[in-house]
Amino acid sequence: MAASFGRWHRLLPLAGPCRGVQASKLHEQTPRFPSFPPTQLRERTQRYSSTCLHYTQRFEPLTRLVPRQLCLSAGRTRINRRHCSSSASSTLVKMASDRDILPADVKPTNYAISLHDLQSGEPWTYQGTVNIDLQVKKSTKTITLNTHELKVHSVEVFTEAGKTASSVKSSDVSYDAKNQRCAFSFDQALPESQRAVLSIAFEGTMNNVMAGFYRSKYTPTTTPAKGVAKDSEHHYMFSTQFESSDARRAFPCFDEPNLKASFDFEIEIPEDLTALSNMPEKETKKGKAGTKVVSFERTPIQSTYLLAWAFGDFEYVEDFTRRKYNGKNLPVRVWTTRGLKEQGKLALESAHQIVDYFSEIFRIDYPLPKVDLLAVHEFSHGAMENWGLITYRTTAVLFDPESSDQKYRNRVVYVVAHELAHQWFGNLVTMDWWNELWLNEGFATWVGWYAVDHLHPDWNVWGQFVTEGMQMAFNLDSLRTSHPIEVPVRNALEVDQIFDHISYLKGSSVIRMLASYLGVETFLKGVSDYLKAHMYSNAKTNDLWDALSKASGQDVTTFMDPWIRKIGFPVVTIAEEPGQITVKQNRFISAGDVKPEEDQTTWWIPLNLKTGQTMSDAKREALTEKSDTYRDIDTTFYKPNADQTGFYRTNLPPERLIQLSKALDKLSVQDKIGLVGDAAAMAVAGEGTTAGLLSFVEGFATETNYLVWSEVLSSLGKIRRIFSSDEKVAAGLREFTLKLVSPATDKIGWEFAPSDDYLTGQLRSLLISTAGLMCHEKVVAEAQKRFKAFMDGDKKAIHPSLRGPVFRIAVKNGGADAYKAVQNEFLTTTSIDGREIALQSMGQVQSQELAKEYLQFGFSGKVATQDLHTVGSSLSMNSKVRENVWHFIKSEWPMIRERLGANMVVLERFLRMCLDKFADAEVEKDVQAFFSDKDNTGYDRGLAVATDTIKSNARYRERDAELVKEWLSAHGYLKA
């Protein structure tokens, strides 16, 4: 899954059982199978749906006992009800002290799923049947699996003993709402080593919470098909999102990553719509009036969270891989709702090349017969790697060369690459359990950027990775509330909160560090061996280390273990003497108060020292002790952690930092980003000073690289936020930033030249935005002029990549009129990225009244739930109105909890991104007090991260406030 982690973008319902039915009342809605005379049963078996047909070939005696009603109409037959116990706790087995998992009595091998009678309107229900082939590992009278918000109609198990086939109906169904499990009890035990088919008829809901099988609202750009679901305001498409534990929302299943099986799937939909799934379409048959039944080829063995389907008014653009797979060029398609397909061409162009590239570097051909990418209008994350049917948020897969901001070009190519990497690393080989989620996400993040670098070497993506990836990972991992990359997960319902910067960005950073040390070719050889050894199965972290150790001849396990299984990262402090340096490592905590018991880890640290005036060679020394001394070092000029390949901070002597600031032309882009990031981190932790940081970044006034400027201005932005409570200091920091950026802004200008490359365009956008928000008079005047022309109808008055800067400057300086104009642009734009840009810009309001209005507008239903964090975080970044965000959360908490609480991913992200911009100890205490009496399950980790960040920021502000004021005064930035 892709989570949006760049600086310009990122990424469980608690309702009761069976769509709100209490467990104690479940018996009232749990019909039993009817009994049929033998002749009638034979007649009915002749009318099996295609869902059941595969049993005739593989398990023929059992199919004679599966009535057609089970496949197509089980919920409509009058049958007896049985009492259901209120809890299944007696049947739940805790398999290990660190995992709460399903009993191991049975193991699924195949699912046959049939969905029909879909209601395209309230109550949005559907009927379904799932027939699950089982291997009986241990004799049992109870089968326990996962369900959530499903209404179970009937349960029966079919078995075969020799030539005799029989069926046993469930005598008791019990539901464990907390753990989202159903236990089916039978009067007769299922014998060990026997095959069985578990048949379940059920009812589900196509919900609107972006989890399970759900509906997405959208406004068509052209006349839609008649069969499209709609209400008075919106049209709808339908798709799935199952990772991490939401397949159970769509159908009863064994919803754990190592319980892999194959899947057969069919669905009944309106005849003028299109259905998609992981595999190619197998056949289409006529359904009930106005419908058709579409079935798909069987999937390979895979985890439940990778199953996917979708249907709607779809169209596509198509290309083919250049390599042949099983003698054929694979079809690659980008699917959209009608009218948007042309905006899928960038993703299409990238996808077919990336499939071929990954097949080459992994030395394993892409294993499926097709690649589909689908744009989904409402999506909680960035994208999802469903095998063969990858789903995306629209802004992560669609791009219009005429109207899209160029930064979205970069985003689309990367997210496409990230998800395609998962087709091997995550899908073909899957982590054994959720504690090793990083195996999926960390590797996909690194190799995704590796592929983008292959396609677009001019983008300098490793510089982008250092500023947008590593620095963000450092920020989270420097908190006490961080967690190891490989984090204990007892229950799968906990896992959504670890789809974070640690799993993705720290994980990918240590992968990059290791690949750089071993050599990328050697590293990829080990990865290929790992994938080949575990195809269609599950693996653990040590399996990867073993493969890499064998490929490289080094003990990878030993030196990587602390990076994966220990919390935090080190800061390397350097002391100089003539011809030598002494290096020591300690855990880095941003609060600056690391305790001895928190500093017990000794990391393997590749120092990568570049020395001498040419800085051409890096010494491959590694620090493996708490401290060490390195001799014969040319200390006239050196830079540790060359190109920032190591995941650690560096604390250099102040004199060395000054020397490096005078020789920036000798450093790589990554090195410059790293120096700025490290200096800023040292200031926050008290290992350096803010005054020293400000003096250091003064040397970047003539910098020409966008990525370096991005890091400089990000660091200054954080300082301005933290010290914003003192108006004089805030004004002084604005003056400092304005003086720093003005020469570069004036030089680069407003106009895009045909010869401008991608990074030049991004630099222009960044500098204009910063200068305008810092009150550069000419920039503000030009922005307002272009804004007026744009809103008067001249859409060419603003270059697409300057909409964000111009809108933000206009809202900050234009009051209610500009705010309303941007709000109207949000409501009316047809640009794929336009709504996101408008939301970010409205957060620049300068009055309490407009801030309150924006928050109310956000929760009015006009802003998609997936985007509400943008509303809150854009205001929280704004010191003028930041307090309004916390007041709104407190006063409107019941409404917020109800609106966002059906998907904890969305609620956790909203709270964390709204709160972590504060730097006031009293706010931190207020947050703790407010949530102390609430059930914080599902967002507790994000809340802890936010409060820990506030404490660290507050400590920094209290320590450095006077020193910052003194420096600003001494350098002429404070007005009397």
C-alpha cells in the first residue's frame, strides 16, 4: 500500500456484529438449510452457479450436497433458526504469546465467492455465498473464521469419507465482536486429514467508509451509463480495500496473511457496467432482468488482503509490455470512470516499463496474465497493491499534462512503481505476520524510487528521498513513542497504526543503507534468491537476511538486527584532532534528554567518510562499538555519511560545519540536505543552537537546487511554527527567510521556459510561494494580479504548477473574498489535483472567523472524508489560527468521532496531523486530559506521537527562545 509521504501530500470501523445486530440476537437472523428429497436435490444440483461448478471437477461427491439456493438465494428461503451463544471466546485459540490468531484446526485452500442482488441505493446491501475448500488439520467440531458487519444466513460443511459424501449443518453460530470472528459449531466432528467444503450464505453492505467492499461518490465528466448507481447529488462506483484486515467486511474468510489460498470470484452487476478483479474475465452470462453475471479466472495462491474487485462505468487506455511473458506481451491498462481515461496515459507509459524493469532486476517474470490500474474516487490511502488489480487515489494515478501541477507527475510515477514492486515483494512473497509489514512496505518504497531513478535520472530522486523520506522518518523515530521497524503485533486489528513513517521510510532508509554497503547488484541478487525461495508463500525478515548473507558473503543478520528490532537511531558525534577523528554513537531523542537505559543499543554504522579537497573517495569504515578513533584522516576537509546513505544523524564540531558551509560546491545534493537536516535536529535537541543553524543556512542564499532549498525552507518553517507565539520573534524569522529567498526568487522569475527541467519548475513554485507568504511586495502584487485574472475566467493566467503558490498568497492577503473564490474553485474545478490544491490553500486564512468557517465547511459533507486531514493540518500549520483547530476538535468531538470513526486510519491521521504542529506544554496537557476518559483504541499510537511531538517542540521553544531573539536582534531582523 502506498501512503502519501511527500511534504505535499499522505496517507476500523467499530460497529457491532452483523451490521449492528447484537450477538445475543444473531439467532433471529441465522436461517438453516432446508432439507430436500433426493429427487429434488438432484434437480437443484443441475442448476449450480458457476461459483460451485469448480467443485464438480475437483471434489465431485461433495457438490451433490450443495443446493443452488446456497449459491444464489439462500437468504430468501424460509428455514428454522437456532439459538446462537453470545460469545465465541471458548473457541478462540491464542496460538502464541505474541499473537492472537485463528485456530489452526483447518486451513483454507480455495474460496469460491458469488455476489448477487446488489442494491444500488439504500440500504446498499448485497447477497453472497462463499464456498471454502478446507484441509482439516485436526479433528474439530468448531470452525472459527473472520467476519465483520456481515449478516450470516446459513452455514453448512460438506465432507467426503471414501465414496460417501455427507453434509453437516451448523448447530450454533457465535460472534466475537471485539475480535471480529465467527465460530460455527457442528454436532459431528470433522475428521483429521479430510477435505471439506464450508459453505456460507451471507449478506453484506457496500459501505461508504473506504474499507471492505465500498462505494465511492463522484461527479461524472460526461454522460454516464444508465446502470450507474446515483442519488440526488452523486454517482457511484464500487471497489474494495482489504488491507490490512477488511476482507472480512466483504465475505467470511480466514483473514490472516499466512493463510493463503486461491480464489474464484463472480459478481452480478448491471449489464451496461464493467466488472474487474485480480484475474482476467472468464465468462459473462445473462443474469436477472437488466443484469449480467461476470466470473473471473482463478487467482494464484495469495493472501485474503490482496483479493480485489470493482465495478462501475469504466473505460481504459491500454499498452503492452515490451518483454514477452509465456510468449505474449502482457496487456497493461489504466481504468477510470467514463471521461477520465486520457489522464491515465502517464501512469500507463510508466507501468509497462516498470513491469519489464522489475522482471529483469528481480530475475522473475511478472506472474499474472494482466496488469490493471484503477482510479478510485474515494480512497483512504495513496494506493493498494491488489495482485493484478491495483487501486489508486485519483491524484496518485491520473495526470493531465495541460492542467496538472508538475509535482503530481513525480507522484504518479513513484506510486505506480511502489505498487508494482509489491506484485513481487508482498504478493508473490508475503510477510508471515503483520509484525514484519516493513518487508512489504520498506522494500517497495526503496525499489519504487530505484525504478523512478531508472526512468527519470534527471529528477535526482535520491535527493528527494533524503529530504522527503529520511528526514520524515527521523522526525518520528526521534520520539520516545516511536517503535522498532519490526514491531510486535498481537492482533491484526492493531496493524493499521503501523502503516507509518517507520515501516515505510525508516524501513526503506535502512534498505538503502544496506544496498549501498553491499553494492546494489549484490543486494538485488540476494533479493532475487529470496523471492525464488519463497514464491507463493510467506517469509520472515531473517529469510531475507539469510539470502543477502549468502549473496554477499557477509553476516547481514548480525549487523542489521539492531536496525530492525530496536527502537530509534543513533547520532554520531565527532571530535577532531590533527590527522584523526574520534567517533561515538548514542541514541538520538529530539527532546535532548536521552536516559542511560534508553541508550543501550550499539548499531553497526557505515561511516562513509569523504576526505580531502576533491571529496572523491569514501572510506568504507564502519563503527561497531560505542566509540572508536580513526587515524590517517585528512582533516583539512571531510564529510561523514557521504550522500546520506546511512540512517543516522551527525553532530559535527561547530568549526567543521562553518567550513563545510563555505565549500558547498564540493558537496552532493544529498550531502547538503543532510547537513541542513542534521543541524536543525541538533538545534531542537539542544546539541546545537538555533543561532548556529540560522548562521549556517545563510550560506545557502545562492543555492540553485530545488531539493536543497526544500530542506532549508522546511527547517526554517518548523522554527517559525515553534517560535510563533512571540510576535516579534515570528516577525524577525519572517524577515530572515524573506532576505534569504529574495535573490533566488527575483532571479528565477514567474515564467516557465521550454528548456526548464522538472526541478527548475519545482524550485520556481517553492520560491514564489515562500517569498509571497513572507510578504515579498512584488511577489504578492503579481500573485494577486494573476489570481484576479484567473478567477475572472482567464485560466491561463496561472501556470498549473503555480496555482498552489498563487492561491495561498491570495488567501493570506485577500481576506474573505479570496477565501470564497478558492472555495468556489474547490467546488467547481474539474482538475484532478485542483481540489487538493484548493484545500491546502484555504488554510492560509488570517482571521478566526474564516478559520472556523473553513472547519465547518470541511465537515459539511462537501469535502471527501479522505481529505479532511488536509483541512485540519493546513490550519494547524498556520500560527494565526492554529488554536482554532484544537478548540474545534474539543467542541465537536462527538461529531468528528462519528464522522471519521468508521475508519480508524482516517481518524488517526486527522488527529495526528492536526495536533503535532503545536509547541505549547499547556496544549499537550489539555490533549492528554481531554482523551484520558475516552476509548482511544485505533488511534492511541497516533495520539501518543502527537503529544510527544508537542512536548519536544515546547521544550525546544522554552530553551532557545531568548537565544533566537538575541541572534535576530544582533543581525538586524527585529524591529524596535
